[in-house]
Amino acid sequence: MKRLSFVLLMVLAIVCNAYAQKFSGKIGEYNVTLYADFRNASEGDSLGYYYYNDRPGTKFKLVVAESEDLDIALRRYVIKEYSPKGNNTGKFVGKHSTRWDNFSGKFTNNRGKEYDFEFIFLEELNK
């Protein structure tokens, strides 16, 4: 019982210290909202999710496939998109500023069609 209590306290501490950032943006002509934690994201990590504003109940999970520092002010990401059913349905390739105020680049869906995307920081949230 003590061990279970310790594990639960550790999980609670991690969750309380975690946060997310809210972004507003576009993928092509489509308005989207993104909730992500770029500050602690590294390869293989779940970054967060986004949804199309006209379909807020359909959330697409985002997982970091690659990340690298480009210079002191930019970081490059390759992020895979997963549908609510768990299928890989697209890929974002873009740059994020170290101030975490924007993320932009190209999105490619699973049919190979490319769209420009840009997400602009709105606010920091507690998860």
C-alpha cells in the first residue's frame, strides 16, 4: 500500500508541474487549435494534440519523430499526426522559435498532399 501511495504521489507531482501551451493557427485554409508542450519535447515524446475548429471533438495526437537545434533561436521538428483511431495520418515539418511563440512549416497528409501551416502562441495553461 505504501508503494502504491508513493507512485500515486509521484504521478501527481509530475502532472502538477506539467503545462501546455495553447496555439491558434491554420493548416492550409483550415482553422485549428493546438495544445502542445514544445519546451520538453524530444524524439518519441507525445507533444500534445490539435483539432480542426469546426470539429473540436476530433483530436489528432502529435508525436515528435525528430527534433534538432538549428541555431540559438530556432528548433526544427518533424511531428507525426495520429488519428483518434491511432493511424498515422500526416506529418508536420517545421521550425519553432525558442521563445515558443510560433511554429510553422509544411504539413503532408497520408495521401501526399502538402499544406502550409502556422501556429501562433495564445497562452500557457496548466495540464
